[in-house]
Amino acid sequence: MTALETELEGRSGGELLESCMPVLETERLVLRVPRFEDARAVVAIANDRRIAEMTANLPHPYAEKDAEAWIANAWSGADHPFLITLKTDGALIGATGFVMPELGDPEIGYWLGTAHWGRGYATEASRAVVDHLFTNRGAVAVAARARVVNPASRRVIEKCGFQWIGAGLTRSRLLASSVPVDKFRLERAVWASLKAWRDPILRRSAPRVVISGARD
């Protein structure tokens, strides 16, 4: 056990905390809380400049200490990340999640290993997180943003029903500067309408939520 694991075991109750974390299951994916034994697998796919360039907080190079720090945030409750894994074999393909600010709407984010781009996984995972926020976290609206040079990410956001609300700047950890982004917002009423009648794909993709580590 690493020093970081020992610290968090004492602070958070270890297995007890993890058992309270939700697991989101979709048609092809399982979204679960990251664990320290996942660190090397996270590094193997996150250590890619093409990914870091399109995210706000991923460094490059991406080392095991970076993965451990990210996992520690999941256990401390400051952020709410999920690993994206394939339902067929449990392979780790990326990460998603949300941030709950003190003021304003919760904001979703995601990244995928480059080998898994273009297969609809980011959209499927993002829809699961959005459904979780509205269904289980009582969100009034959900926010998202994408770099203006990342049309693929913008398509993911739009497929989830988000509406463009303007442009802004976001700090890039990799570039050590602010970069232009498009901002999006999805209100509960719009989400409910899409789930109810406008988009059969959204209805079909509703995640199954498992809490307390117990699966049927």
C-alpha cells in the first residue's frame, strides 16, 4: 500500500467509501470509480499529447503520480470521476465525470484513449453521467464546454442535447495559457423532453445505477 493509499484509507473509510460510489451501466459500458490499482492502466492511455491538448487539466507527460493524484480526488469527494470500461471485458478506455461547484451548474467532462475515438463511447458515457446528475443528484441544469478546435467533442455535447450559450476562455494545464472554448448548457426540461419523446436513442441509453457495490 502506498503512502497516499494509507492516508486515504484513514481519512475516507476505504472500502466503505467506495461501496457508496455509484456504478453506471449502459448498453456497452460500465462507469465506475477509479481505484489505485488502476493507476498504471490510466497512465497507459492518458499519456498522449493528443488527449492532453483537448482537456483542461491533463498534464503531459502523464505519470503514475498524476494518476494517483487524480484517483485521490475521486476518493476525497472534491471531484466525481468515473473510469469508462467496456462491459464485454472490463478494459479501461477513458474517463468521464463531473464537478460540483459551490455556485453554478455541475459540469461534465470526458476523455478517451485515442484507439477508441470515433465509436460513440464518449457520447454513451456522457449521456450516462447527465442522466445520473438529473435523476440522482437533483441537478437543475448541466454545463459542458469544448475547445473551439475540437469539433468531435462539440458533436458529443450536442448529441447529449446541450445547447450552445456562448464562448469563453479556459485555462489549459498543458499549454499554460488560456484557450478559447464553446460553452453549453442542458436544462432539466429539455433533457426530460428528449428522454420522454424526442429522442429514442436517449431513452434507450439510460444507465442502470448500482449503489453500495451490490449488483443484481
